[in-house]
Amino acid sequence: MIMKTRIESYKNYGKTMFIEDGDITLGVTLDVGPRVIYMSIDGCENLFFEDIDRETKRTDAEFEDTFGKDTAWYIYGGHRIWMSPEEYPLTYNPDNSPIEYEISDNTVTFTQLPYKGGLVSAELKLVFENGGVTVHNTVKNITDKALNGAVWALSVMAKDGVGFVKLNDKDMGLLPNKKLVIWSYTSLTDERLHLLDKYLAVKQDRFAKSDFKIATDCDSGTVYYYKDGVLFTKEFDIENDAVYPDGDVYCEFFTGKNFFELESLSALHDIAPGEKLTHIERWNLRKCDTLTEISDENLEKLLKITK
């Protein structure tokens, strides 16, 4: 199958490049971002969240002192690239300007232009191969000082789905074999949390009254998001013996009333001025059976059975 591209105006995002490869379609913003704002299989609805009303944004006096008067950061939705650990306002680099892109065979590269006051600029490279997409998430140090950080790949998913990950199951004898990292605003009695024997699952709830975030050191290097008979898979490599952000975890789930963030992290590295750090994910999208109830048995069935 030959990759096909077209550029058109999409909702209120401006120019957007749509890329079709087999039954998978991705849409990447060109006037802001970059964001992979659209992801669909075989004509199904967009699996990514779209903040059409620009409801989620960050700006205040401290933000404008850093990035300039009348500046703001917008989530927009879709997949974005940040640097971890999170630090306000520097993590929230405004990405509201047009980006550059290049098409070569089965690869499309989207490059964010440096923004004054920021620490890094982002580069997104999509390689369409083997029925899926290999995603190169890259940050470039645009300062004159060395930085220490990790690439943070955040996929902002649409409402009413379930994010889940297989928990570590290696027998460590008398030692622990897994860790959970909890944020201060997270309640462990939250009904969205399903801490099972084999899996950690979190359900997105459009009626939720509070935010929720949890992370783990998933040795599998694979996280999932299920919604309406479609399963999205993100795979990534783990750097053994390296140090990771946020208490040494590899993946994180965040959710509020509007969306769900399926996040993966690289290890922490020193990044010299002008140098880049890349974190690679492998995306797969497929139709699957309906998930009627969250349980270890049902999640395992979901991973094994396709329509």
C-alpha cells in the first residue's frame, strides 16, 4: 500500500495534512503544533481528543513574563511532544505558529520553529511501515546551556475510553517487582481506577469532578487505549539501568472530564545546546471486540481477539 497525503482545512485548526496508509488515517496540524490531531481506522470516528472550544489553556503573568505579552499555551488535543520533568511555565512552550514539513517515501517529518523563551523545540517524524506507524518524538535544546530531561510523548485521547497497561509480573522473591506513582490530586478510591492483579486500568469519565493521574514502571513497554470497539497500542523501548522522570516510571495516565492522556517517557539524558533527544513509539490501531466490563480476563481477551 502506497502512503497518500492531502492538505485541507480541518475544523478550526487551519491547514492539516491527512496521511492515509491502508485503513489507517492520521491528520497533523500545519498552522499550529505539531499535533497529530486525527487518528482513525477504516472510517471510524477520531480516537484523539479535539479541543475545538480551546477550553484547556495556560496563561498568566508568569507565563507572559517568560514567553511574551498576550501569549498562551493551548492543549489543542491529539498527540504532542514535551520535555519532562514538568515545570511551569517552561514546559508549556507556546506552539501556536505554522510548522515546517518534509515528505520522503513513507516518511513525513514535521518541525516546530524555535520559540523565544522556550527550552526546546519539537520534531515529529511519522514512518508508515508494517501496517502501523513508527513515531519519532524528538526535542532539540534551543538554549545556550546544557539541559537534563526526557522526551515526553503525550497522546490525548477522546472521551469515554479506557487506558490500560500490563503490570510487571516477574517473580523477584523477597523484593518488590512493580511501582505505582501517585499525584497529590489523585484519590485511590476514585471509581475510574481499576487496580487488578495483572493490569492497571483507568476509565475516562466525562462527568468526573476531579483530575486523576497515576504512573508505573511497565517493563512491557506497551500501553493501550480502548474506545468503541477500537484498540490503540503504543509500544516503546525501555532503557535498562537508566534513570526515568517522576520517580523512575515509563508510562503515565492522566484524565479529567474532557480527555485521557496516554503518556510514555524516555530516560533522562543530558542534552547539550543544539543537540536532540529522540524517543520512539510504535503505534498500531485495530478493531476489536467490545469491552463490556473491566477485568483481567476481558482485557486479555481484547488483546488476543480481533474482528
